[in-house]
Amino acid sequence: MRDTLNDIVVVGAGMAGLHTAEALRERGYEGRLTLLGEEAHRPYSRPPLSKEVLTGVGMEPPGGGPGWLVGHRALRLREDEAVDALDLDFRPGSRAVGLDTAAREVSVSGPGGAASTVRYDGLVIATGARARRPATDLAGVYVLRTLDDAEAVRSEFDSGGRLVVVGAGFVGAEVAASARAVGMDVTLVEAAPTPLTRVVDPRIGEVLTELHRENGVDVRLGVGVAGFEGRGRVERVRLADGSAVEASLVVAGIGVHLNTEWLRGSGVELLADGSVACDEYSATSVPNVYAVGDLANWPHPRYGGRIRLEHWTNAGEQGEAAAHNLLAGDGGRTPFTPVPYFWSDQYRMKVQLLGQGAPADQVAFVHGSPEDRKFVAFLGRGGMLTGVLGLRSTPKTMRYRGLLEKPTTWDEALAAAGVTPAR
């Protein structure tokens, strides 16, 4: 460990930031460790926001004491005692607004707008992303990214009514499923021809479409949203084809903005999409500055270029990798080459994806079938296996992770699953 790292600052108190802090301590770092979080809460897990928080499943009774996440045990990344044991200078409600890499200082807007600076010897950027908001001021139109967002949407769920979900990515799909679980009428609108077009092949997307329809969701594909109408509060959603859908509530899952504006002019290289350009070690263009989580963009040798992952698992794994590499210095660093993994729970069914599901030019269902709503599918590109997707098939899906840890040809993958390649 280099003795010059007396002060390490982690900017961002989500999954990536907390895992980075934990990994630094686990690897023997004993210096000052500052964790800056824009939200008022301690670190929490975001995946349950669109599931347990909205449906109320797993909620604790009120009265758990003041502070964070009362009634939402599913959201807790760590118990208070475990976080306290890290001996952090934790500063909730503190938003990074600038970075001076020459002076090694982060400019911060704290509670009440109080301005301050935090000095660092090593810096980890983990400020993630914020939800892209629809262009309307009408009440009743929400996004779902933070605990406060989820609690606001949940309060609307309690009133019943008709929900329109805009965007059929994982957040939109999970919100639709949660709303159906509590008995709401739901319309799911997606401009693309199938859900999850950035994530899975359309042949898989068609299966997920039918899953929504079988559970009573009115799915509108291939049509965008032209606008929102109502007198002070949303009453209908106008679609690009001229039709309209009545709505008492709208939740939009239409992508994110990366929280990297504060890095402009700092010398940390940003790419065209606003992501932070990293090398294979998660290091940025500035010495002793690393980036992790949703905003990190780095070269991955098995996927033929640079990748950026907005996955819960990646946030934790990359935080651990960056902590190791920051402490190790140039001589002991390890490239970050994970097998991407994420999951989604919809209608009591688990969807899991290892690797990359799109684009794909080959799809093979190696176990089960789409008709049974229980299967494992291989996805390939250019004669190589690139992804494994499972529906209600956790053990069999995870069995094939090893095939994605190294280059595996399509035929080799099929043989591993006991399937004869089609000729």
C-alpha cells in the first residue's frame, strides 16, 4: 500500500460507493475515508424500490426509530452497526459540484446549500445517474430512482386508479408488475417494437411481452408518447399515433442522465454520453482518480470494445476492483473483466442475464421453452457465445457462467449444454 494515501474520498453513497469504502477497509486502508452522499439517507439498495416498496411485501411495521429506511428492510445494504464500523466521515445531503484535480479538492454543496471543499489523496467517483424526467409539470407524473421517488409512487398506489408506465425497460416492467400485484389497471407504453431492446434479443422480448399481457397489462409497443394532458394533474397520455390512454398516475422509465456534470473542466475525461472514460483498471485520465458503477466506461476484452453497465452487481464488483487497484498502485493492479449479471423479478418470476443479451444473431433455447415460461436461452454473435438468459431457471442459468468467463464458441457452448448444433 502506498503511504501517500492518507485521505481517500468516495463521492457517491450508493451501492458502488459503499462497496468501495468497505473494500478499502477490508484491504487494510486505515487513513481518513470520506463518503459523500447527495441523498439524506444512508446507503440503500435500489432494486427493491420498484418491487417490495411498491407492493409492501417485506415491509416492517412502523416504529423502527428515526432515520433511514424505516419499514423497508429489503432496502438495507448493511445494518447501521456495520456501516458505523467502517469509521467513515459520512456526509449525507452533500452534493459534489466541482473537482480541482491540481489542488486535489472536491467542491461540495452541503445541507442548506453550505459550500465547502474536501481534500483527497485518492478519489473514487461513484455519483451514478438520475432518472430522465418527462417534459411536463403536471402532478401525478413520476420517475423511480430514489427512495423518495418510490415512497411517493407507493402513496399513489394506495389510492388505486389507472397507471400508465412509459418505457418497458427493467424499471418500467417491474413497476407494471408491482402495480398489477396490488390490483391497479396498467398500460405499458414502449416506443420500440419489443421491451428491453437494449438488453435482450427481440425473440426474448416477445416472451416478456406476452408475460405482461397474460397478467392483465395493456401493452402498447412501437408507439411513443406525444404528451401528457390534464388540468393541473395528469388525466391522459397522448400517444404518437394520435390515440390517448386515460391515466390517474404515470411512472416514466425513459432512461437516465449520468451525474458527471461536476467533472467538466477537471481534466477527468468524459465521453460523448457523459460517462467517465476509464482504463481496464477502472482508473480515469487523472492519477489516483477512479470511477465505478453506472457512469464508468471501460474496455472489456471479451466484448470487443468499451462497455458501461447500470447493474447492481457490477456496482459492487467494480467498487471492490477500484479499491484494490487504488491501493495497489501501478505494480499490483488487476484488470476488471467481469461477467455482467443482472436480474429482474416480475410476476413472481425471475429473469436473469449473464453476459450480453443484445445484439445477438443467434438464439437457442437449451433448456425448457418459451411456451412453458421456464427456459434457459443462449445468445450469440459472430459465432461466439455472448449471453445466457434464464426465466424461472436460476440454477441452470448460473451453471453456464464459466462459459462466459473465457471466449467460448457457439458450438462449444451448445455442446456444454448437451445440444447438437443445427447444420
